[in-house]
Amino acid sequence: MTDEDLPYGPVSKSLSYLKFLSRAGNAHSIHSPQVFALYNLLRCAPPKEVRNAIELLRKQNLRDKRVLQYPDPGKDLQVVENSIRHMAKSFVKKPVVGKLLYQTVRFFEPSKILELGTSLGISAAWQHYANPSAEFISVEGVKAIADEAAKNLSGLGLKTQVECSLFNDWLHLAKSENPEFNYVYLDGHHKKLPTLKYFESVKSLISKNAVVVLDDIHWSKGMESAWQEIIADRDVAISIDLFHIGILIFREGVTKQHFTLFA
């Protein structure tokens, strides 16, 4: 791991957030009708029943003392031990991020969704609740975690397909099937080069008018650098920095635009 891939500490994270705030606009700074409508929805809370169901699941995981032992793909398959409650505390998305994911899916209404990085299934739950009729595939590199996520999502009544595979392997096999996802959420390997590689691979799996969401774009100096390279990609028509996540909209014939918004 290079220095730029090390996650920001509290001080660096605060400085990154202050820089974000200095650039961030609001509804008055948006001149795109589509982005204006999306922004207004992003500021709304998801339905109470959705929030309550996911929060109950999160609290159950926070109380779960069971320990999972598994080879970690992010650490060169080194065997690690993690309790469910530790993962729920450290890796599960907070409601502020869940709201953004839920409303993004609700706005674009994708019919075919891909998530790379399932963890315990909380982020998948936020997104799948927003459009339960969508075909939803979530890929997790660790079988023990994938099994827990599948149980969590099934318990919520969501028919999310959780597949256990390393991302590179799954993406390579998916190319031959030409799946044309119209929404992808990248939430896995938070390092610059893997993120850029996954983004390039995902581009070959999406439809012409797709949406790609990147998680933790301000996680580290490396992730911020990857985000800057990705938003400069000629195929990305509209990019939106929401600090916690970044939204990429692919549209043909649309003038390239970038927004930094506080939501």
C-alpha cells in the first residue's frame, strides 16, 4: 500500500471536508434541471418504515458477537478475524450515506443494479428498498461475509442476489454475458489503482444512459486522485461530488458538467 492509499486520519479528514465545504453549492448553484431535481430528492429522508427496518438490522449486527475467520482479499488473502459487531461498527454505511444511496436509486429507477462490495448487506438494503422490482446483484469477495449479507437481506424480504467472488474474476466473466447494468455502486477496494481498474471494467458492462456511484471518494489522497481522473473521463457527462459518495451520469450528447453539492 502506498502512502496515498492510506486512509485519512481525523485531522486530514476534517481538512478534506472543509475543502469540500468551501467548494460546495446548493440548489441555487445548479443549472441542470435533472441535477436540480435529483438534489432536491437527495435532501429528503427515505420512508420511515425503510429507515426503521434497516436501523433495526444495523443494531442487531452491532450486538452480534460472533467472530468470522476468513482470508481477506484486501490484504493479499491474509487470514483475519472480525466480529460481526466490529464490521457493523466499522464498515456499515451510516444513515446519512444510506439516504443518498436510497434517493439516487429512487430518482433514476434502474432496472438492473450491480454492487461491488456487499459487506453485511446494509448498503444493498438501502438501494434495493428504493426499487424492489429491480434485478439486483451484489458481489462480495469473502464467502463468510456474503452468507451473512444474504441472510440479512432475505430477512428484510429483499430478493437480492449475493454472489461470492473476487471483483476482477466476476467482472471478467460478466463481460462475456453483456449484462448492460444501468446502475453500478462501487464500494470495495478503496485504493487508487484498483478503483480506476474497476471503473474501466464497469464501463464495458453498463448501458448508454447508466449511473455509476463511487463510495468514499474522499477516503484518502489516492481516492481523491482517482475521483479526479474518473470525472475527467470523456464518457462521463455529469459528475456530482457529495463528499461521502460521487455520482457519475453517462449521457450521450450532453455537455460535460461537474457539481460539488452539500446534501
